[in-house]
Amino acid sequence: MIVDRLIDFIEALRASGVPISILESIDATSSLKYVDISQKEMVKSYLAGSLIKDQSHRKVFDQLFDVYFSSGSTAENMTSAALEKEISESFADVDDDELREMIASATQSGDVEALKAMVSLAVSRYAGIEPGRPVGGRYYAYRTYQGLNMDKIQTSIFDGRVSQLPSDDSLGRKLINREVELELAKISQLVEDEIRRRMVGERGPEAVARTLRATLPQDIDFMYAGADELNEIERSLEPLVRKLATRLERQRRHGGTGSLDYRATIRKSMAYGGVPIDLVYHRAFPSKPELVVVADISGSVASFARFTLLMLYALSGQFSKVRSFVFIDEIDEVTEIFDKSDDINEAMTQVNSRAKVVWMDGHSDYGRVLESFFERWGQALNHNSTVLILGDARNNYHPSRAGILANLRMKVRQIHWLNPEPASYWDSGDSIIGEYGIYCDSVNECRNLRQLQSFVRRLA
Amino acid sequence: MAEESLNFTSQSDVEELLLKAGYLPTLEICSVLFLADRLKKPVLVEGPAGTGKTQLAKSIAQALGSRLIRLQCHEGIDEAKALYEWNYKKQLLRIQSDQLSQSWNQIEENIFSEEFLLERPLLEAIRADDPVVLLIDEIDRVEVETEALLLEVLSDYQVSIPEMGTVTANQMPLVFLTSNNTRELSEALKRRCLFLYLDYPDRDRETAIVLSRVPGISTALAESVTSFVSSIRELDLKKLPSVSETIDWASALVQFGVSEVDESIAKSTLNVLVKYRSDMVKVSKALLSS
């Protein structure tokens, strides 16, 4: 019974992209021998230890674990449904303000059981879960937050704690503010858990796992990521870049030998009467390309440009030089901003406020930008430059002026285009990637960190 | 194969042992250690620097009264440094001294025997008769190719020496590998291990750690110390304060006779926690009105 569920769980993990070998699933199964199955947290830690070998997979594991193991048998669900009803009936005369107060005070006293009961009540009251309605849990969670008015809870907890402080203690206020935010995140978590538990009880784990769309950070789509997901991408960027840098550095140092050095080989063969016994090779010095990054930072593709620039600057040791330009319907050089600042994130904010990238209406105009770029900086480019163009090539029906790109191609070593849109959308609507693409050495779909990483690896 | 020998009787036994050694474990730590003992698998411990990865192995060795054998990895480590090496100087001497009296076959048999084998940490751990804990520290520093050296030891607890045959473990050592995650470890290695991620402790656990490690500290001070440190860790810094730095800071504050962290104290002692100038500026900007 539990083993069947475990197998389904492992299938769901694999479907989300977590690699799990047979050996690991055997380990997970045998680990269940040593644990009391009613102890959810314990089961979770056993399964995590034997199945998850990369911390960036952990969030997906947690989400799916809750789906597959949080609700018990059908009989248990029956009793919990009865319990829900009992709770909401016995607190029927509690009004919204009182409920908020009760949640705030349960948080204050750290009474988790009371808090869970209150959250369950809130979900019954506000989420309006309708059986059979095919919506994801986020919708219900959103309605619960709205009904509860989380801001009011936050203020109430904050005021309760701050009142004990002397009024001039600004550090204390900041620390408390942060703690309260953490507490609130815990309440939100409880709300989401409760909704998920009810949905699993109603539809079964497979259906919920499908609507959950648990995605590994490196597979999250740049263009469609929400604020939470963008943070998640950013968090996983740092270890990823570190690993990539180590790897590229090692490749460079232990890089293979170069071509045969005829002169030295013949010279050495003298010692053996002209028989070339020892072959001599040139030492390979893989040259570092000079990168010229030209990035569209208009709304739709801004986060893609941001992550690509973050990654390239973090790897700047692998290139002889990185010059960067940003544009919308006008282009501006921002190399200096990056060079002067030692904090990339801060530099990105400055780029957004200081670079002059709007000429007319603030809609991307690739043709105009290419012309301006070629006129102003074309002289500085040479056969050692590799140009990266980041953007979706959605030109708002302006003329493409692709001929300029052809001229540019003659001057430089390579031109690569990175497009954050799915390849199936290319050349539909106002996308003219095809017109530009014929003058590029490669046009790459770059929707997520995984694709970006593999491109950068090829580049360096 | 060695006979079944268990280090822990139950999961709560793991917890008690670690507590006795002064290490405050989480549920996850206890679970993975207990499981490692039952499934006879090594534990791969990963996490940021200064979260007690190495200390965990040391503490468990101390608690079990086992000998700790440590292999510190670095780039360029090879068989001769990790597994074993033939003591060729001694072999040469032997050949010279036996040259007249013995036939070549006898000499060959003699010089490839235990007497001439230099044990390196992995072989030492495998052959030990007393209980040992093997710690392979910073495994991410070796090259991918070298990782393969470890696979036989990690999965079968044995070492093959071509001239002598296979040496199998007398008893199963507890094996820990630590990694700072600077490189992707090979799938083969990860498959053979259980995985434990040690993050910075949450506030309650860190408070408990500070209370247990800093003599004479009040609960109020410990709480305000960890509250401040955990806010710093939320910032985007070059180097986040480690647990040992929290402890250093807390001890310093106790020495100064401080009862609670306030702005001026935090400002003047920030250099204990934060080691880069740009990081200090960030912390001051975010938390301290300067």
C-alpha cells in the first residue's frame, strides 16, 4: 500500500525532471522498514535522504511529498471532513476580526495546533472550494488571503511585539519586522497545506500533482515566471554559475594539446637518426573571445536579459572582455556601470535607471537599434568580437533592416542570437527572428537556466 | 563480507549520542545517520561553508568512541595518496639483500606483501579492526576522474590491489563525504550515497547552539544575537556569517558585558561577523541607520 504510493511518488518526481535511479528507489523503499509510517516528518527525511541528491531538487520534492503523503486513507479523510465541519460550526459566531485576532494570538504564543484549526476554519470560510471545479490551489489560496486580510494580521502581530520595545530602537523594529514576515509566511504555508490536503482528498494525488506543475528552478520559463519563481531562479543562479566557472577554468587549464609542431618534431627526430619517435605539439592556448552583449530590456524580455547578463558577468574571467549594450528603441552602452560596481544586482538597477534606451514610444524597434549600434560602435568591433543579441525579435511591425546585421556579420567573428521565446512562436505575429537569423551563426531558444547554461558552456 | 555490526540502536539513540558530543542535531540529521547505519551507505553532506559538516563527522566519532580517519581532498590527489602505495625503497633493499640466497619467484612473492604496503586513509579505514569513522573532506575538490577511485570503497567497502588481491572491510566504517558544492559530483558517486544538506540553522536551533557553546550567555542575549545574524543572512552578501562566527560574536559580546544587541554595539563589532568591506556597507545600510 505505502510502497505503491511511493512508486507513484517517484514517478511524479521523475516526471518533474528529478533523476532517480533504480538503486535510489530501492534505497527509499528499504528505508521505510526502519520508520514509523505515521510519522510524516520522519518519513519525509528518510525519503529525502535516499532520493534527493541535489538541493535544487528539494523544493519540488517537498511539494510533491505533501501531495502524495499528507492525506491519509479515505477513512481518515472522512473523519477530517467531519472535523472541519465541526470546527466551522462551533466557531460560526466568530466574526472576521475575531478570527484574525485568534490567528495573531495563536502565532504569538506559538500554539501550532490552535493555529492549524484556525487556518482550517479560514479555508472553509473564504476559499469557497467547489468539488469538481478544475482550478489550481493558487486560486483558492488567493481567495483565503483576501478573505483573511493578511496585512491586518501582519500589523496586529507587529504592533503586539513592537509595543514592548523602547520607541527609539530602530534596529529592534527592523528585526521584528522581519520576524513577523517569517511568521506570516508560515501562516500562508499552513493555508496552502490545508487547501492541498482538501484537494488531494477530493481528486486524488495524481490529479493534484498535475495541476501543481512542480518545476525545477533550472526549468522555469523566464518569460512566464512569477515574482516567486524569479527569486527562485536567482537563488539557483549563483551555485550554477560557480560550478560552470570551475568547470570552464579546469577545461582551460587541462585543455588538450594543439596542432603538431613540425619544426620541433623534425628537430627532435635528429636524435634518433631522423625517425620521428617523439611527436611535439604546439601548446594549445584557446583564445578568450571578446564578448559584445546587446540586450533588449523592454518589459516582456527584461528578466531574461537580466539573468543572462548576471551569468555572463559572473563568468567574465572566461572572456577577454565583456562589453554590454542595452536597448528598447534606442541603444546605450552600459559596460562602465558594470565595471565600476562590484555588486551585479546593484548595477542592474542602475542600468534600468541611467541607460538611455527610449527614443520614441518605448516599444522595441530592432531595425532602428541595429542602425544606431552599427553607426556609433561599428568601428570598435573587429574579428575577435563575438556578438550576442538577446531578445525576442518582436519588432512591433517596424522595418527589420536586416541588411545591417549582414554588414555587422562581416566585421565580427560570430553573431549569436538568444531568444527567450519558445521556438514554436518564432516568426508568428510581429516576430521576425527568421529575417535576422540567416545572418547569425546560431539562433538559440533560451527559455530557462538549463538552456542558457548549455549555451554559455559552448560559448566559453 | 563483514558481519552485521550496528552503531546505533534507534534513531533517538543517534540524537542522544550527538547531544552528548555537544552537537545539536536536527531530525533530518538523525534520520539520515540512522538510515546510513542500517543501509550501510556513505553519507554525502553538502551545504555552505561553516554549517558544521566536518564537525558532524568529528562529533559522531567522538560520541561512538571511534577513531576518525580523515582524507582531505585537493586537486591532484591520486591513488598513492588516497588508497595505498608500495614502499619501493624498502622493496629495493629487500631485493638487494636477498639477491644471493633466494630465487626470483620467492623474492617477488615477498616484496608484494603486507610488509611493503603503505596504507593511505581509505585502505586504513577498510582494514581497521577497531571501529572507525571515515571522513572524506571536500570531495568536490578532486577531478571527476579521480572520483572513480572512491567508488569501489564507497559501494562495496573493499579495495582491489592488483599485486595482492582484494582487501575487504573487517567492519563497516561509517563514511562521511563533505562537499561545498563548487562542482557537480558524478551521478555514480551520488547514487551510492545518502544525501544530507546542512543549511544555516534556523533561529531556534542557532540560539540553542549559542547557549550550549558560549558559557555564561543569557537567553535574551543569545536570542537577540541570532535574530540579528539571521537577518544578515537574508541579505545578498559575498560571504554570509557562519555558525562559528555567530559563536565568536556572542562570546565577544559576553566579554564586553553586553546584555542585548543594540545599534551602537552591532556597528562597532560588525567586523567579527562580516568580513568584506562591501558587505559591511550593505549590512549597515539595511539594518543600521548610520
